[in-house]
Amino acid sequence: MLVMDGAGPVAARTLDVGPGGMAAIIAEPVPTGKQGKVLFELFYDGSAHIIEARVSVSHCIFSSAGFKVGLTFLQLDMAVSSAISKFMR
């Protein structure tokens, strides 16, 4: 789920996650530079974990499945950074 500042939540399908950010597909475009938060699930250590992080939109382009949005993590806390590292192993 993606929640941009000043807007309601929108469904997002995660495409890729890394230590610096993530890519997702959403139904409507969002402007580059807009900030908000993202909530998504990561599976590691045998269970699902809910991740919440502040993000900034780095790009948003039309694709066949909707709009592909690149999100840069902002001030990622250690717990979230650790969770992403565990997921990537």
C-alpha cells in the first residue's frame, strides 16, 4: 500500500525491493518528488513481516500494467534496514 502525503491509501504491487528503495505498480500516476509512506510484506525467517517506511517518488512511468513508480527510502530505521537485508539473503 502506498500513502502519499495529503492523499488516501492506494493499492500497490511490489516489483522489486532493495536497500535504497523499491519499485511498485499503481493504478494512477504520482508526481516525482512527492513524499509519503509505503507498507508492504516481506517474507523471511519463515514468516511474513509488515514493513513501513517513508519514501520519495524518484520516477513514475506508464507501463502495460499501470504506472511503475520508483520509491527511494527516506531515513530508513535500523529495524527496517535489517529486515530488507534478511529478505535479500
